[in-house]
Amino acid sequence: MADRKTWRPIIFSCPNTGDRVQSLLPDETPELGTDDLHPVTCAACDGVHFINLRTGAMIGERR
């Protein structure tokens, strides 16, 4: 696991419960593409959600 200094906080809404959840995403990732996804274990539903590292949006999330 990378050093904690290289992680950034993110807050998202769990699509299953609607609760706001805080997690961490890697801050520095080399050469991000458009589909670079990071799995995040959700504290609200214990499920796994995938978040785009470039935009911070969850798969299927409407903005």
C-alpha cells in the first residue's frame, strides 16, 4: 500500500443506501486514462463501488 500522503479523501453517496461515505483515492497515478477505475469498499453497504480516478465519479453516477 502506498504512503498515506499520496491518498486524497473523497465523499460519495452510496447508490444502495443513499448515505454519504468518505473514502480515500490514490492521489498520484501515472498516466491516467479515461477508464482508470479504483475499487472502494463502501462503509455504508459493505459493497464495492468503482470510482473514476480522473473525475472522482462513481460508475453509473449521474452528474
